[in-house]
Amino acid sequence: MKLEKGNTIAKLLTEYLKPYHTISIIGTAKNAGKTTVLNQIIKEYKNTVIALSSIGLDGEKIDNITAREKPRIKVYPQMILATAQACLTECYFDYEVIEKTAISSPLGDIVIIKVLTEGLALVAGPSTITAMKEIVEIFKKHQVTKILIDGALFRKSLASIKVSDATVLATGASYAKNIDKVVEDTALLVEELTLKEVEKDLYELLINERNSLVMDKKNNKTVINLTTLLNNEKTVKTYLTKKTKYLYLTGALTNKLVQVMIDQRFILDDLTIIVKDSTHIIVDPSYMKKLKLTNTKVLVLKQLNVLFLTYNPSSPFGYHFKDDLFKQKLTEKINLPIINVLKDLE
């Protein structure tokens, strides 16, 4: 469903957020409008009990890169927050500490608080995905309606099904001065996040495998006998032959592994790389473009839920894109609902 006249953000939230319990909001760059999106979602659910945390620090008054004022996170009574102890002095509302945790962060241990009055919050949650999973489990004990996770810059690992049920992506002019680069790289990221799942029979063959492996066209497996592929990428090359149909990775697909596929492109015939989910792809856009040219496909065992894309045509660095042109280019490349973070969320 595309955002058309009369199709408001409230309708989008009703249609797309309602089925999901834990939602992450991630961005392609700072100042892409992620906090604005987060505030609108919070506002839509302010009459229910929702929970919020963040990977990294968010809600600060002054951006630490641009030194300009940025949107604050607005919270409402009944909300549950997980934030670092040191952030409480910057939370301008009444609250009650309902649980202390042993989960550490650069700003001190994480505490769970209940919001008592409307105000502005500084949120700094745990710095690792494992710790965030612990926070999510704590939130669930409090029977919240929704759990919102504010993602730091380009932390698409938050979109993992191990952490969240669905994801909202924000992009904007702050990513780069060239509008076509912003659109192309955003489209590549959306393509990664929404990669198709393998067929059921292939899923069943791979789901319980603990090691990376290759398979031929008859589904004969050869386990890659390495504890980790990190810094062993060239060894993977020895497992790739003309008969190789699938390369299944239990870890991450990286730039170095992509380079192996590029180097072997003349002997590989219709190779498909399979990863657990899209958060296991840690590849620069330039490498993904090259991989696509080799006729190598990438599939996942489990597809992620990307609900919609928001965009900010303005950059804090003094330039902006024409709104209609930016939206048109994004719409031509990306098959998601697309909304202007500054206009459509008003």
C-alpha cells in the first residue's frame, strides 16, 4: 500500500504496526528523521502502555555531530523506559524506578522506569544486541502493548527476528549530497532487508546446520571445516566449484566474502548464497552492486518485516532535495509505503 492522498500516517500505523509487538526504527544516517518517526509512533499509542529503549544514546538536545538542536523524545504517562542511570538527570518528567538491572552501558547500568507525567526523555539503552534481547524480555513481563527500539546509526542488526518483529526504516538527504546515491543505496538496503526466503524443502535441510557449507545441484552437502570464516575468506574459495549450487553461511556475508564470489565468477554457475536473515549481511553498497553483476543470488532462511520507509529531504548541513523529486525517485526504486518525515507526519 502506497501513501496516497487521504491515506494518513495514522492509517499507516493502524494497518502496519498493529500486528507486531516489538518494532525497531533504524536509519541510513543521522538526521534522517528517525526521532520524528519515533515520536509519532509514541503519540499514536500514548493511551496504552508501551515500552521504549535504544541502542546507543538518543533524545539529546544538541546533535553531537552537527552541534544543532534536534528533536527530543516525548514520553507520556504509563510508558515504560529502559535507560542508563546517568540519563535520569536529563529526563524532564516525573518517573518511578520499577526495576534495576545488571545490564551495563557506557553511561551506567540500565534501569527500568515508569513515566508518571508527560515530558522529554534522554534514552541510552544497552550497547549490544544480546543485552537488548534481555531488555525486551523484561519489558514483556510488564505486559506492554508495544515495544519500541530506537536504533543507532545503520544498526540494521536490530531488525533481526531475534530482537524485533518488524522494522521501520528512515533515510534522508543527510546520507549524501547526491540524491541518486541516497536513493540507490537506500534501495539496496531495502532490497537486503526484504530478501526472499528459501523454499520450504531447502529451509528444512539447512535450519539445524551449525556450520557453513556448500551444496551441489543434487543437495549433497560439504561442510566448510572452519571455526569461523572471518579472516579465512580465501579458504572458502577452495570449496567453490562449477558444481556448487548453494553457499550457506551461519555467520555474516562480508565484503571479503563477496570479493571471493567476484574472483570466482567465471567458474560459478548460478550460485545462491543463503544467510539466516538479512541482518547477517554486512556488505558495503558498492560490493552489493558488484555481486549483483555476477549473477549470484542471495536468499534468507527467514525474511524480515520492513513496514515502511520515511524520508527527510532536508539536511542539517545546509542543503536539501526537492521533495517531489526525492519521493518520485524513491518510489521508482522501492516497493514500500514511502512518507515524508517532515510533512506527512504532521
